[in-house]
Amino acid sequence: MPELPEVETVARGVDARVRGDKIAEAWFSSYPQTFKTSPQTQAKGLEGRTILEVHRTGKHIVCELASDAATIDAQWIVHLGMTGRLLVTTPDAPLAPHTHARLRLESGREIRFVDPRRFGRLEFRKLKKANGFEAKGAEPLSIDSAPFAQLFRGRKLAIKAALLNQTLLSGVGNIYADESLFRAGIRPRRAAGRLSRAELEKLRLALQAVLLDAIRLGGSSVSDYVDAEGVRGFFQLEHRVYQRAGEPCLVCSTPIRRIVVGGRSTHYCPQCQK
């Protein structure tokens, strides 16, 4: 599943290509899909609205929309799920299998939502009737030291599981939890509430550094992920522990171990992480 860096990369790419464009026509497939808003309601709400901005909130892509090209009055919210792609292309580009939404823009471009496994979610919100979309957890890239430490105070669950809890931090997934714990030198099974303030601060800084590095390199393409132009990311080439079980640690040469924490595959170095 795409995590914060991948979603951020897609959101930035879409924003750069369609900001200020108007949606002329919206089409949705008839295949079963986990739409949070019916295709008919989405099409009716999207058509004629201008895209003022596209940004990331948690693991969601949020398109801010306006009827009069000035005031935001609606949102189109995209969750990529396991295999979803949000692409900006031209109408004559080959139509990928499992394309479930096409937004034709006045500029001649198209936004396409492609989702082979159909776990993605699409939602349309009128802001007069509902609040704007907000993530449940804190934003990892901007959270300060004290509130970060407070998130884990008294918690008995493993720190790896805590990092994946989207009600605590929004956007962190398996890849970046493993990579940040490695950089911070913390074992993934340690109880979150027993980490010292210094260890939590080291983890916060490591997490932010990993996420920013991944965004800079366009995210990690370990499965289906591509950016808004269909281009794969490069951060998977920088992974130090994730999916490297049995390979030597890049720091100490100890073989990387794979365990399961909170039902998730987890990778760490038994020498570098304490």
C-alpha cells in the first residue's frame, strides 16, 4: 500500500499538472468498487468544478474544488488502497485495464484512477454539508518533540505497531516504520511507553528524515506504485532493512532479521538496534 511519501509524490505531481483546470466530464466504471460516494453523485458534483489545489492529508489525496473558481466548496478525496494509481494523461493515451474513473479536463488532459484490486476509495464532499477531510492522527512531517513523545506515553504496544497506528500518526506504513526504527537504533518490539524521551526524539528525527528522503526520490516502488506520470520511485534502492532479511546490515554486516509485529512483516538489525 502506498505510504506517506508515495501519496505526497502523487499529490504534488497531480497538483502541478491540473491546478486551475476545470472538470468538463466525469466517468466512472460499473465494476464493484469501494466508493464512499456513489459514482452518480461524484460525477454530478465534479463536473463543472475547478481544481484549485491537490494535496496530501495522511494517506489520502485531497482535491480542493470550487464552483466559481475562487472559493473552495467541495472536495474529491482519493485513497489509493493497495494498488491504486492516480494518473494525469491525455485522452488518446491507452486505457489501462481496471480504470475505474476518468475526469476529462477543459485543458484536454485527463485524470484517471486505476485500481486492479479495487481496494481504493473515492469520495465527493460538499463542504456546506460536511466538514473538510482531516486525518485522524498527527502529521509526521511537522509534529514537534513534546507532542510526539506524548503520543506514546504509557502505551504497552510495540513501537513498530504504534508507528503504524493511523490514529496516532497519519501516513506511516510498514516500509518507513522499519527504516526509521533502524536509523534511530530502536528494536521494533520494544514497548512504546518504555522508550526514553531521548530515544523518542531520535526516532522522530529519523522518521522525518526518512520520509523527506523518500519524497525526494519519488517514493518506494516495491510493488505497483508509480507517480502521476506512471514513473516508478527510487527510494527502494536506499532501503537499509526493509525486505532485506538474511542480507548483511549495511552498517555492521550482521544479517537482517525478519519477524512479525502486530501482524506485519518487520525487518531489523539485531546488532544496530537495541
